[in-house]
Amino acid sequence: MYRKARSFVCFLLVLSLTLPPFAGTALAKKKKAELPISSTENYDVVVVGAGLSGVSAAISAARLGASVLVVEDSYVVGGQAVASAVSTMDDMAKTRFGIYKEFLDRASDYYKATNTPVGICLFGNDTFAFEPRVIDKTLRDMMTETGKISLECGTRVLRADVSNNKLLSIVTSKGGQHKLVKAHVFIDATETGDFLSMTGARFRVGNGIFPKVSQDAIIQDITYVAVVREYKEGLPKELFLANKPPHYDEFVEEFRAKVTKEGSGVSGQLPFDVYAHAAYRALPDEASPDRDKIRGGGNATWQYITRTGINLANDWPGNAPLTEKNSTFAPGLPAKYLTDPAFRRESNRYAMMKTLCFIYYMQHELGLTNWGVDDSQNFGRNVSCDLDDWNGMPREFMPTLKLFPPKPYVRESKRIVGAETMSSKSVRRDPKFKRVLFYNKGAVAIGEYPADLHGNWDVTKLEEDLLDKREDFGGVSSWEGKLFQIPMMALVPEKIDGLLAAEKNISTSRLVNGAVRLHPVTFHTGQAAGTLAAIAVRQGKEPRNVNALFVQSTLLENGCSISLHTFKDIFPVSAHWKEINIALLYEYLINHSEHAFYCNREVMWSTFLITMHSLTGKKFQSPFADKTLDTKEPIKRGEVNRFFAFHKGECKILNPFVPLDYEDKELTREDLACIVYDLVMQDAERKEKTKIKK
């Protein structure tokens, strides 16, 4: 058996070295004359990929007034959560805001109507698990309600038209019809970064920058997740796997290392028993009479789980031992998966085969004879494996395979080389403060997941040019949320205009990709990309030339967070959330704790003068002889008015100040944040008008 496993992996490596390189699609290289165009359309923003990031980008841009087209090659909406069926949110509680929070609330409300809990995963009852079909419907509804989004599923991008480093248009194909689509901004929100590689933008593959990628470069393992359920009325005959699928004997030891009948019912202790495995990616089941009994985080109710996603023992290539005498693991998935379509298709098939084998393992060795692939998720049209042409797969398994989701879960995509690249220092979080210690003033999103790489963790597989280190993986063993920021310029290519990256395609190292690829973060980077695109359209600028302050302010106004602090006295719904966050991000305000901003605390004269210095770079003299930097007494609102009147004309940023009322009251920290925000925003708007005049 181990010889077979070795030959199996060797075949994978040989295939990766013999197939020709591929940077996008051969059709992208065809001349315009070779593609007959049936129609031409114009939009403000085009989003390629209807995954979580793509949908979030489309909604945010549309709500800001942009006309939006979303192009998706599959027939479902939701990307990794639907097309790849990873529909339990990898959520750690501190990033529930913005469009992501809206999605959580709406999907949860769907299940509340039938008293079906969604906090049922192994990780705790404060988690969110939804069926792929419910996610698809929820996201479609959210897009439709904008009235500004056109969605075209089953549509491929064949070509990107670039002139003078500016992306101008694309050609799409659906049903044999070719369409020319023009836009001010295009966003790559695909799951693999395939669109950006058509544009001429440089991108990273594994630990190299294409085309200079070593033959032994790898990416994270993929997983072909399948949704399975218990058929209380009896498993349909065609969904019971009577015979072993191909290569079953090569995978079974890895399955036994993860799940057995006699396994553990405790989170983190492998192998799991069947109930813990069901809880790992548990999904709601409205038809189950015991659905309201299930609680996540403890094993007392897991026996009532009747639906789950297979996503524990079936990573591809996974950790199958190569020899009987040592624990050397498979070398990882070759990076050519991202650039070689034939190799990608073969890898997808092997990943699918491995999951098929696990279903056989469930039905036979684990004794779950009434469990099989779920036929209620609206799956049935595969776009990644060409099932009808799969000559090596016996036809008896097709009824099950055709109910798999359309795509595998791809954790690591092509990543754009951006104007700014996030390396390990961007996500290196302090264990005491549970966050990155420095603010990035260009931040437009935050995340909290550890740097989690599936597959080979060899330090030689990281990028030398970004100086990432093995010890920078920190936090993987401790799954407590720790915050980091994502800068706007990581979404912007280094040279190509008219293009933004979202989803897993933003500018990061491999290590950082392991922290930004999860559901909440992709929602947030998508919302940031859509917001940036809409503002670029409104201002008639390229995205790279948009002042990050306008993007940040808009995101905050729409309930997002970009702060490294989780304050207990201010929230996204608070009246001055936007003003306080901008004042903090640019470090104009100090003297707060890790968990409290102290909104109503009075401001001392010394603090006020320091803030004015931070805002302008000038050291101001107080209009009162007895009020100096050493004065440890509160400043009143009337005294603030005197200060600005005294220094009027000395600095342009101070000129728009509007005098405060209630002059006898003391100035609060919330008041000061509002003053700072108003002055900073008006100064930015003044500079924009000056540029336009020039």
C-alpha cells in the first residue's frame, strides 16, 4: 500500500513538471479579430468572481451609486462558501461588522423562522453554519435589492484588453456569444486569481513571481468538500457506494488517523469519533425533528447532527506517508496548479476522488450506512473536473459525484504584486495585547485569523524576498483572535490601472495568505475594494490615486471597523464611530486603554495642545497665559473657540473650524475626535479641489 502511495504522489510530481506553463487562458492571447463580438456593454465597475469577496465588492459599489456587472463562471453565488461548500464561517467574533454582519444576520434569520440553530459547530455555539443553498439565496437577495447589479453566471472571461498599463475592457463568453464589456474599474474576486493573470499585472505563485517560479514551488492543499446528510427514510440506492472507489486503499490510513468509530469526542484530539467529525463542519437541517437540541462547542448533543461538510481528512495531496518506516509527508501541492489548466483538472479529480473514498469509508468502516451526499443543495453542474470525460472513474460513482459542489476549496491563489505587499510583520501579533502593535494609516480592513497553511510548512517554500520566517507562523497553536490590518494599497497593482484585487488575490506573502483567506476577511476586503472602486468612479480617478481617507471614512460610515482595538464603550452603531476611528487610526488622539476609548472623559489642556500639534505639525501657543502643555486641567468648549479664533489663518487645516455651542461645558474626548475628523476631512476635500483646478 505504501508503495502505491509513493507512486501516486510521484505521478503528481511528474505531471506538474511535464505540463506546459500557463498564465491565464490561451484565449486571452487571441487577437481581437478572432473573437466575434455580439454586443458591447458599459459599467462603472465589473467584478470577476461571485464569491464572498466579489459579492461584497459588488454590493458596496452599487450602494454607493455605481453600476456593477458581476461575472461568475459557475452557476452559484458564494465562492468558497457555496461553490466549494465550506459553508461554516471561519469566524473568531471580533470582525463581525459591515456587509459580513448583514449577511450573518439575514442568513441566521432564515433559520430562526424554523427554530433551527446555526451555532452548532464543534468550535462553539457562538459560530455560524449555513447550508450552501441558503448562502446562495441570501447573497443573491442582497445584490438584487441594490437595483444596480447585473449578475451573469455561467460566464467566462476570455480576454482582457490593456493599453498603456490601463485595463480598458474584457471579452466574456456565455452560450457561444462573445460580449465586449468596458468599465472604469475591474475587480478580480476569483477564487484562483485567474483574471488578474490575463491583465499583464505581475503576480505571485507559491514563493515566486510568475514566470520565475521554481519547479518545486508549492501552494496550500486544496480540499474537495462534499455536503453529506443522514437520510432518515433510507439512503437512495444510487448514493450508496457498494464498491471501493479507485485508490481507496491508498487513502484509508489517513482517514483512520483522523476519524474512527472509537475515536475522541473532544475538540482537538484526533482521531475524532463519528459525532465529533459530524460537528467539525456541522450544518443545519430544518427537516430534523431534533434540530433544536444541537449546541456547538460540547459533545453532549452532537449525536443529533444530521448534516455536515466533509473537510477534515480529505485535503489533497494531504498527509499520506510516503514510506512505511518514517513520517515524511507528501511534498505539498505543486504551484503549477494555479498556472496549468490540465494539471489543475487532474488535481481536482484526485481531490474529488479522495472525498469520494471518504464517503465510502463513512458508509462502510464507520458504519454510517444511511449517510450519503446531500441531494438538496442545488448542486449538479460541475465546472472543474469535466465529469463526463473522466474515463478513469467508474460510472457507478457518478450519481454521487454529480452532487458534489462545482469547485474544490482552493486556499491559496495567484496573488497580485501590489503597490504594497503584506509580509509576516503585517500579521505578527503581540500575545499580550492580542493585536499587531503598530497602526497602518492606509488600513481599509482588519482580520484576526492566525497564519494557517494547509500542507507543507517547510520554510524554504516561503518567499525569500519578503523575509518571512518559520517562527512567524505564530498563533496557529493558539486560536484566540488577534487583530491585524489590511492596507488599501495591497488591493492595488503595482502598475496596472483600472484593476483591483480582492478575495485571496490581494498582495500578500504565502504566510499572510493563510490569515486573509477566510470568510470574514474576504467579505471585508471585498467591501473595501468595492468602496474604493466606487469612489474612483465618482472622482474620475484611478484607484491608486484615491485618498485612503475617503475610503476609510465611507467604510466606517457603513458600519465597518479598521481599528486594532476592540473598545467596550464604542461600537459601529455609535453616533461618532467614524470620527473616533479616524482620529485613532491617524494617531491624533492618545490616552485610551486597550478596551475603552473613554468617550465622555474631559480633555486636559495638555492633551488638546498635543492633538493640535499632531494634526498640524505646529507647536501652538495658548491664547491664555496660564494654559500650557503643563496645564493639567480640563479645557472648556468656549476656550476651544478662543484657541481657534486666536490662531485663525496660521494653518489652513484649522480654518474650517465651526465654533462650539455650550461654551461653559468641558470638552470631551468624543468632542475632540469630532473636531479632528471634521478638520481632516475638509482639508482633504480642499486639496482635492485644488488638484482639479490645476
